[in-house]
Amino acid sequence: MPGSLQSFRLQSLRWRLLRTVCLASLCGLALTATMSYWQAQHEAEELMDGHLAQSARLLLALVRDNEAHLGDLATRLATVRSSEENLYEPPLEFQVGDAGGALLLRSEHAPPVDLSAPAGYTDIEHAGQPWRILSLVARSDDYRVQVGQSIALRDRAALEVAVQSVLPIALMSPLLLLLLYYSVRRGLKPLDDLTADVAARSPDNLMPLAGRHVPTEAQPLVVALNRLLFRLRGTLENERRFTADAAHELRTPLAVVRIQAQVAQLTADSADRQHALDQVLAGTDRATRVVEQLLRLARLDPLARLPTSSEINLAELAQGVLADTQVPASRPGPRLQTRGTPLSVSGDGELLEIALRTLLDNALRHTPDEARITVFVRREAAGLALAVADDGPGVAADELPRLADRFHRGSEAGGDGSGLGLAIAQRIAELHGARLEVENLAAGGFEARLRWPRPAAGVLQRG
């Protein structure tokens, strides 16, 4: 359990963000505290140096005003010293001399420093302790004053000031970390809501995710998930439709096979038995064709693009399909016409053969025996076309938009088709970047074609 918790924290965006933000904040606070500490210490030392200078000037003024009573002045100054040790009132030691450097006045613990030393601040060693000394000379050059403080006491006072300046930062750090934790949790709440929304999805609920309150950074993820849900919903719908269509379309031929088999089993007349067996074979052939077409659609529907692609010469493909097509002896065979230079497309040759064979089979099934069928491979202003045309009766105008619908058979269509051929051709056209077009010809007849628009990606023209 501890290992899994550690793994969760390493992979959790919340913990990674919290760790990064908290470490950055702590580093910033530490840097701020360090700078505040050194700055406060420096300012405290500057302040105490200013206090030394102010004390030296005051002492110089007192000496000038009490030249006749310097002995009493030393006694009075000794009485104003603090009786208790106070960091903010460090004892001030002093010496006063004349212009020649002779000592006139001195505090009890003042360091013995030569009064003729140059004016300014100096650090000395006295009784094993460092001291800070300020020497000051009167403008009239009649008196010299020295004041000093123990550096150890000064450092303690500066440290106290620095610590007091850093203390608020230290006390504020836990509160800042709590605010950061709350802010990160609050900021990631839309992701938690998105997670709950995704977890609530089921095969019965594949509606798009709501991206209204999702952060901008997560919008691409929502878009990708919605695309996935859309494809998954389409796949499930195709599976349900395939199951329903298969059950619907196979019910009739299987029922016919069963009935005709029972007739052949019960009849004593050989002619009736043979007719029943012929019907059994016909029903079996139709069921086989329906199953093959359903399986083909089931294989094509999930594809987003062609798994393999190569250059296909449409004229050679059409010639191969015509050579393999069986035509009754009672009707003229289909013919091939090419217009323009030889044309090639990038695609799957097997699928294009299936599409062309489907269009050609429809023309053979749904036209009279005397009708002539022509396969066209041509280049047009609008692009490339692979078409099958006939001079038969055509199709009712109101049924043209529905011809590619699955299991739709025209009201005047003869034969025993399943209504899946054009749907398969349309799906193959989509995978090749083309479209299936059907129309009644102005001179009479019907044409179905696969058209590649120009310019089109993957379409090659050769001369």
C-alpha cells in the first residue's frame, strides 16, 4: 500500500504541481528571509554607528559648555548609564582630550586609545573583545572626543533586529503553503469534474463531454475525448445496425430455404422436388451473398482510412473486371471506353474492383437484356471518373437520393438483390477520397460513377 501511494503521488498532477509550487515558494521565502536578515543587520549596524556619531557630538557640546567643571561632568554622565543590560541601550564608553591629545575626561570602562588618532571609525581589540570606536575632533580643534561600544553587544542587538524582521516571514510560511494547497485543489477542480464526467460514461451514454468550464489547457484533451466518443458511438451503432440488418435480411432467405426443403422432403413428384431443390439453392445463394456483403460492410465501416495504398491504373482495373464478368449469351457484353490520357489513382485495387463490380452487377441485374452497358474511365473538368452507364429505363427521380441507403431496393427494381451494393460502393468511395454519384441520363438510361475531385490529394495523372 505505501508503494502504491508513493507511485500515485509521483504520477498525480496535483502532487507534482503542489511539490513544484511549494518548493519554489519555500526557496523564494528562504531567499527573501536571507536578504531581509542581512539587510536588517546592516541597517542596525548603520543605525548604531549613527548613534555613536550623535553621542560624540553631544558629548563634545557638553564638554565645551562645562569646561570649568569637567570633573563633575564625568560624575553626572556616569549616573545616566543604564543599571540593567539592555540590547537596545548598549553602554557607551568615552574619552575626552585637549588639542594636544592629553586626557581630560574618561568613562570607567573606556578602552585606552590614543586620543591623537585620526578622526573616524576604527575597530580595536580591548580585554579580549572587539570594540567599535569613533574619534571626533571639534571644528575649533580644541577638543578631541572618542566614543566606543562593544561589537559583541552591537552584534547581539543587530541579530535581534534581523530575527524580528525575518520572524513574520517564518510565521507566514505555513499559511502560504496552506493557501497554495487550497489554490491548487481549487484550480484542478475542473479536471476532477472532467474525470468524474468521463467515468460516468457507459456504452449507453456516449454523449460529448461538456467543455464549458474546462481550462484552456485541457480543451484539446476534451476535443480528443469527444472525437473518441463520437467514433466509439459510431462503431457501436454500426455493430447494432449490422446485427439488426443481418437478422432482418437473413430471415427471409432462410425461411424460404426451410420451406422449400420441407416441400422437397414431402412431395412425391420428381418435378416438384427438383423445383424445390432449385429454390433451396437460389435461397442459399442469396443468403450467401447477403452475408458476404454484410461482412464486407462490417470490415469497411470501422476504417478511417485505407490500410494500404498503391498506384492503380483505372483502365487496367476496368479491363480486368470486364474480363471476369459473366454475361448471359442473350445480351450484349459490357464495353469499355476511356477518354483522355491513361489515369491512375492512389488507393486499394481490391476495394476498387469490388466497387466497380458492384456497379456493373447492378447494371446487369436491373436493365433489360437488350440494354447496352458501358464502363467509362475518363478525365473531366471536375476530376476523374470511373463510371458504369446503361441505356435502360433508369430510376424514378424520387428514389435517386435513396439508392445508396442500406437495404433500399427500388420499387421497380427486378432481381433478388439485397440493397447493399451501392452502400458498399459509397463506403469504398469515401475511403478513397471520392464520392458516389448516380443520375438518370438526359438521352435515356442511368449512370453510377465514382468521382475523384480535382485537385485531390493522392490522385496522379499521367500522359
